[in-house]
Amino acid sequence: MRRMNRWAARAAATMALLAAPTLSGAAEQERANPLIARLAAGRPALGVWTAATGAPRIAKVLATSGADFIVADVEHDVYDFPSLRTFLLSVQDFGRRYATPQTPPPSVLVKLGHRAGWDGRFEVAETLKLGPVAGIWVPFVESRADLERVISAVRGAETSALAGLNIPRERRDVWPLDPQGELIVVAMIESEAGARRAEEIVGTPGVTAIEPVHLSAADTARVLALCKAKNVIAATNAGPDDVAARVGEGYRLISVGWDYALLRDALGDAFKRMRPALR
């Protein structure tokens, strides 16, 4: 219990760090996408990844966890549009019920099943019509052309008027290319080919953020430097013990990892501490 309390204390400290400086509730409400309100104010955002889009209880846990964003990853599973729609609407429902001016509902970004080199325009169009999707997370971006195709699809897609973000037509665009845009595009650079073309990828008009993944330390540092130079948000993973360092390095879109891993670690720790009492 003592160990879990220490983890809870560190997690609370992490949230306090990411919350400063404060942003007024009124400013949050001006946006259909509260994640953009936070980032536009210069505040780092804290999120979590999930593939459990078919589990209503997980949707409730994530929606009420205090996360600023959720990445619904469908790349490594069967793409189930109805389940994803139910997940999006559940997160919106639970998030609104438990929201406060200080903790708006989390924004949900969908990581595509299509990699950037494939033609994912149909998937983008259908995903943005499912419900309150705040943006698209694109795996394996390896060229500017890859990313331009996705961004064009996002900019040209409809957003659902039925329980969606209800974005006004004039704001159905990507931020910050359009300062009033309400949609986000995050590109993952996770291959040698992508690393070689990092400058053209980071410089693609319409990209909101870049996440370097599976790269060497040198390539990761170069991508981060390019993001800073071009005023593009950098995304990464971090835990309570290293989040301050990641923020200090310049990352602003920060994930605590996968929900299943957090659950596994907490359960494993509880069982480990309880089993001696059964012997």
C-alpha cells in the first residue's frame, strides 16, 4: 500500500506540474476541442493509449481519469467502426458528466489502422464521421507526400453532426495551420526512411505534432530539434519519474503509456504484496 501511495503522490505531482499555468474555464469553452485550447495556451497535455474500444467500463475509467487526451489505437486490432463509435460517444458522455471547469472531458485522437504510405483517405473520412473525434494519429509517416495525403483527407472530411464535436463548418480544419481549426494531425516518424526525411515531414503544412518512435537517440534528438525550430509540437511517452525531464526537453504532448500496461502493473504489484499473507 505504501508503494502505491508513493506512486499516487508522484502521479499527483505530475498532474500539478502539467497544469501550470492555469487556463480559465471560459477559454476552454471557446473551443470544441479542449486539447487545442490547452496546447494553444502553451500548456503540456497528458494522455493515455487504449485499444479497448469495445469495453464500456474502460471507456468510463479513461473518460474520468483526468487525462487531457486519449489515443484510440486501431492499428493493431480489427477495425470495428461501430465499436469505435460507441467508445467515442461513451467517453464524451462520461467525460461531460464528470467534467469541471478545471478538468474538461478528454479529447479522443484515433490512430489509424492504415499506415501513412497506404491510402487511408476512406478511413479518415469514415473515422471523422463516427462521433467526437478530435484528430488523427498517423503511424509510419515516411515522406511529406504521405502526410499531405492524410492532412488533405482530414481537411476535406465531414464531422458528425450527431453527437460529434459539432464543429462549425468554418472551423472544420487542422490546427494550427488554421488558428480556428478544431482538428489535430499527429505524425509518427518510426523508421529509418522517415528519419531521413524528417525535415520535410516536420515542415509539412497542417501537421500539428510529431512523435519520434523506435528511432536512435541521435535521430530522436534531431526530430525534436526540428519540431522546436518549426514550432511543431513534439509528442512522447513518459512516467511520473521522468515527465519533468521530458517537459524540460520540449515535449508537450505526453502519454503515460497503455491502459492495459498500467492495469497489469497495478494488479501485479497488488498480488505480489498480498500473496505472502496466503502462505
